[in-house]
Amino acid sequence: MRNLFRKDNLRLFFLVGVLLLTPALGAADTDRTKTLGSNLMCICGCGQVLTECNHIHCPSSVPMTAELKDHLAAGMTDKQVLSAFVEKYGSKVLAAPAFSGVFNKTAWLLPFAALLAGLAGLVYYLRRIKSTTAQPAPSTLETSRYDRKIEDELNNFTPED
Amino acid sequence: MGQVGQFAIALAFVVTIYSIASSLLGIRIKNDKLIASGRNAAVAVFVLISTAIGTLAYLFLTSDYAYAYVAAHSNRNLQTYFKISSIWGGQEGSLLFWGWLLTIYTALVVIQNRRRHMSMMPYVTSVLMGTSLFFTSMHLFVASPFKMNAAQVGTKIVGLFTPADGQGLNPLLQDPMMVIHPPMLYLGFVGMVVPFAFAMAALITRQLGDTWIRTTRRWTMAAWGILGTGILLGGFWAYHTLGWGGYWAWDPVENASLMPWLIGTAFLHSVMVQEKKGMLKVWNIVLVIMAYIMAVFGTFLTRSGVVNSVHAFAKSPIGGYFLAFIVIAMSGAFYLLVDRLPYLKNEKQMGAVVSRESSFLFNNLILLVACFSVLFGTMLPSLSDWITGNKITVSKPFFNAVDVPIAIFLLFLTGVGPLLAWRKASTNSLKRNFMVPTAVACATGAVLLLMGVRHFYAWSALVMSAFVGTSIIREFYKGARARSLGTGEGFPEAVVNLTMRNTRRYGGYLAHLGFVLLFIGWSGQAFTADSEFNAGIGDSFQIRNFTVRVDGFEAVKGQNYTGDRANVGLYKDGVKIANMYPGRRTYEGAEGEQATSEIAIRESLREDIYLVFQGAADNAGQKGAFHIYVNPLVVWVWIGGVVLGLGTIVALLPNRKSTPAKRRKDQSVEAMKEGPPIAKPVS
């Protein structure tokens, strides 16, 4: 059993695992109907994007999908297709707010701004703490081995109940 | 019979008030009998609300349609177990169920701690009963499940009536998974009340050490684990029942269940820093308050009608009461927190920027930003309507764009955190711990690129999964190998013993491994393919390297439905691998017919073939309409969920104690893990 976990075997398992999984990931669907449809909402009230409405013979998704295909067949660009849908059904037909206008732009950027502000604040806090902490004495070869041992023990320590 | 339930609720309302008053007065005048009486009253409330829920179950089982709630959510043809699950199928019953679970938790907490934390427990009881009082008020005054069917002229009741049959349960809810999924979610939500109650009691009594943390850690972890299981069961149900090919739609109610889970995850990590270093005391209380508020907020979202959701109940005034309760609870909790800030000073200084405690802080930040973005996205349509008057929709594209990168960053931290030392990680330890996982991650990235994977998020998720997965497997491998060499145990036995001797640590690693598997499953969504087609008997359709051939159609009939299904052969590279039977059913109810899809799924570790039969494609009924999906790696989501749950269970177990002989062996194992002995310093 121990041999099973030898380095060479582990490498082999990993490679086989990757090879088994990756062919399934090879072909991403680039169908424009699907891409655009996943940016539009079905208006039947199912609350799902157009390509995922699961209503049998849905009175909305079936004609909307046909409409989408017609627009694409007419040679419209993605932007033109989305504009045509907004004009007909209102801005609620878009599955996500367009990146336009102060409110919508703020909505898109706010989560990332919160993340960046949080990261900056945290790094600032940790650096400030570090600068107020006394510097450790320079370590010799012997003490660094002790440091390493202590570090390992601390690393492996988990408080118990 | 319903009067028994209604009377039990009324009595529970009175006893709840008594329990709060008795507990608070008892601690004020230091009267143990009063405190014990308050505690007993809390147990009595459990008995009373159990009587109410038992009564409601009886009404469903006996099909007593004199009661409006029973008539609205069941009918005579419903199977017995669905009659039971109908209890939480609507607004009033689900609220009663929530309240009942809360009384169970309360009874367990007060019984478990009847001889412990004597100064804290009266406040714990009061906070738990305070929450219970809100729900009992809802059952009694706003949303009683025991209202009779009444004929009205205008607002005036002119008589009572009993319909011959009920309206039935929504067919989509007639699924065994829906018998388990909602109770799991509710158990998770309600469980968040327990740590909140202890945190408030700690603030009130100024006992802000580790006591409340240690007492509630298992409660929180159990609630968190159950909530996570509930969320995954919901995804499993959606995938196998709804027929749109996916398991997570970023619906507001799904989001509402995710938010307290994210906060709970943050708490379970930051609590370790408080236990070990006496730090983050304020932060932990903030997290507990937020988890509680998010749990109640989730219930509010479902019931207020403030957001548009397929899960939500009809718009009702109940939302206002919930909002008021949330505002009161939050104000009270934060007022207490601010008032007690002087008692919440850190005992030690934070370590270096690159240290384990710092990684916990980063982990908390990411989890909080994730929670914020989910909350913000969920409320965005309402905010847009209120602020700009413009009605917008916020669905998958927004959440995927915002939350997927955040989640990948979180996955990265999941791998990094356990590899860092407490206080300060040295360059050597960083090299030693990171080299192998980083090499494996780089190799994975290169192989994926060579295989043609170009979807950036999916590629990143898989590379990070390789990094984190390797670091976890190495931890198990290193520990178990040392143990195996030192004790002579076989490797599998060494893995088990290693885990059981430090359940919290290795349970945590297992949970992280589950998280990695979840990511592998999620990344498969970037590579789905689907197509709609019409086919008659003998017709074939090809998608990727799969072909489906329709072999026949047949009618089906069940206890409360009729329907039809197709017999479809599934071929891979020309070889038949399965027969699939997608169908559709029509349920007869008082409100007319309701159609549902019966999905056929051929699952494998690499991909699922997901086939939906949408019914006849032409008037002659010669052809059927189908929707087929190829969904790679989905099964890893369910496997990841199981591993995550297993890790949680392991972490909840107490550490296995070793015998003296074993201890000596274990010490030698520790010595072997550390390498050759270090020479004693010359004194």
C-alpha cells in the first residue's frame, strides 16, 4: 500500500487524472444565440435567462428565441440585438444592467472597489502593526534551526476543546 | 382539532414572555429558582410549539380541508410523506416550522448548559426566547396556519366552508429531495441563533474571553454544515427536477441562503485566531451578529415580496414585521458591542503580513466581500427602482462576473492559509511548503493550455484546485507516512488515526478538499453544450461525440398525475451506453393542470448527458421535442459536497485519546516528522 503513494505513482495518478478530465473541457460552445440568449431574461416570470427557461412550450421564451435568431440572421451586431430587445421589452429584459450611466457603472464597480479598499486597508493595518512590533534579534545557524522547529510545531498546533 | 394547535401557540406566546421575564428577573435578584423556572418555561415552549406542529401534521394527514392552509397546500391524492412536507410548503406553515426548530435548539441549549455558565445562561435563554417570541407572535397574530376556510362578502365573514378536496402541493415540490432540503436550510438558519445568543450574553455579562466561543463553536459548525448541505441539496433538486440543465441560478432566495453560510465560514476561520491568539474579539462578535441577521434577512427576503423570485411567497405585510425585528435586533446588538468595546482588547499583537493569522484576515475579507456582492446584487433591482426609478434585472451574468473572480481568490487563500506558520512564515518554510503545490499547479496550467482550455476563469479555477488539492494531499501524506513508519500501521490506518487524533485540523483539510472538488465541478459549467431538436421514432441527434436515438414513446400514469415519456438510446462514439427515459407529467389540481418535466440524466465523472422531453413537437404526435445538454464535471459538485460534509462531521468529533503505549509511539512519529534531532545548545 505504501508503494501506491510513492512520488512516481502520485505523478502518474495526477497525469492520468488531468488527461481523463481535460478532453471533456475541450470544446467551449461559441454559439452566438446561446451567448446572447444567456444575457437576456425570459419574460414569462420564471426568473431565468432566456436559454434556461424550463417552461414547457413557454409562451415567452419560444418566440423570444425565434426573434433572437431572426435578428442574427438579419446580420445585426450583438449590441444592436440587445438594443432591439431593450427597445421592445424594456431594460428588465437584460440579465445584467448595461455598463452605462452613473448608477449602473457604480453597481458594477462597487464590489471590486470594496474588495480593493478592503485589501488596501488590511495591508495597511498589518504593516502598521508590524512596524510597531520590536525587531527580533539576528539569528544564528543554531537558533534558526530552533526557530524552524518552533515554527513547525506552531504550524501543526491546533487548539483543542 | 385546529383549535388545539391555535391554543398551544397562544399558550406558547404567554410562556415565552414568562421565560424571558423570569430569566432576566432571576439573574437580577439572584434567585436560582426563578432562573430555573425561566429555563423550564423555555422547554415548555418547545412542548407547546411541538403540539402545534403535531396538530398541523395531523390536519394534513387526515385531509381536513376546513383549514385554509391545509386546503391550499395538499389534496387527497398526495402521498403521505408529501402531506408531511406540505407543512412547510407555504408561508404560515414554514414560519411555524422555523419557530419549532428554534424551540428545539433552545431546549437543547438550556438542557445542555443547565449546570454550566450560570451567569450567562439566563441571558442566553432570554435572547433565544426573544427570537422565539417574534415568531410566536407571527404565528398567533399575523400568519396562523390554523385559520378556517371562510366565505367572505367584502371584509365580512358570512360563514365557514370545507372544500371537497384541497388545491394540492406544487408538483415541483413533490420530490423526495424537497422533503429534506427545506428542513436542512431552516436548521442551518435557525442554528445561527445559538452563537448569537451566547455572544449577546457574553457582551451583557462582560465575559468576553473564550468561553462563549468554545461553547458555541460546535453549534456554529453544525449549523454551518447543515446549511451548506441544505444549499447543495437545493442545487441537487434543481438540477434533477427543474430541467434547465443547471443547479444554481443566483435566484434571490438561493442568495439569501448563501449569505449566512459565507459569514459562518468567515466566523469558523477567525474564531481560531481568537482561540489561539486572543485576537479578533470584536470581529468575531460582528460576524456572529451578521450571521444571525443574514439568517433572519433570508427569511425576510422570501416573505416580503421585496425581490422577485421564483421561490418567494406572495407579497405580504409580514415583511414589514421582519424588517422591524431585524432593525431592533441589529441596533441592540451593535449598541451592546460598542458599549463593551473596552472589554474586547486584543491579548496579543497580530503577526507578520505573511502569517497564518493574516491569511485568516484576508480569508475573512474575501468572504465578506463575497457576501456583500451577493447581497448588493440581490438588492440591486430594488435599489435601482427606488433610486433611479429604472427597473433592471440582476441575474447570472452579473453574479458570475463579480463573484467568480472573488471565489477563485478565495480558493487560492484556502490553499495558502494552512501552509503558512503562525506569527511569521520564514522564507525557508515558504519554499518548503509552496514548492510542490506550485509546481503541480504550473504543470496543470500548462497541460490544460495544451489541451485547448482557453476559458480563463475555468482554467484559473482548475489550476488553483490543483494547487490547493496538492497542498492538502501532501499534509495527509506527510503525516500518515510518518505515522506509518513510526507505528508500523498500514497507510490507510495511519490516515484514519492521524485524522481522528486531530479531528479539527484534518476535518478542516477534508472540508477544504471538498471545496476544491466543488470548484472542479463548477468549472465544468464553462464547457457545457446544449441543443434543442425534434425527433420521431428511429430519428437520431448528435451532440459532441454522443448520439441519441428515439426508440419509442409511451404513456404513464401515477397516483395523481398522467403523462408520457420517451425511450431514448444513448450512444457514445457509436456504442450504446444507456437507455434514457425523459418524460413529462401533468398533475391535476383544483387550480387546473400543471405540467412538469421528468429529466433523464446519464451521469459520469467526466460529464452528464441531460435530456429533457418537452412533449409532442407536432399536432399528430409523431415527433417529440427534446432539449439535450452535455454538462462536464457536474458530478464533482455532489462529490465535493459529500466530502465537505464529511470534513465537517470529522471536525465536529472529539479527538481520539491515545493510550500511554500509543503516546510513546506517537511521540516517535512526531520526532520522525521533524527529522534528525537537533543538538542541545551548549550552556
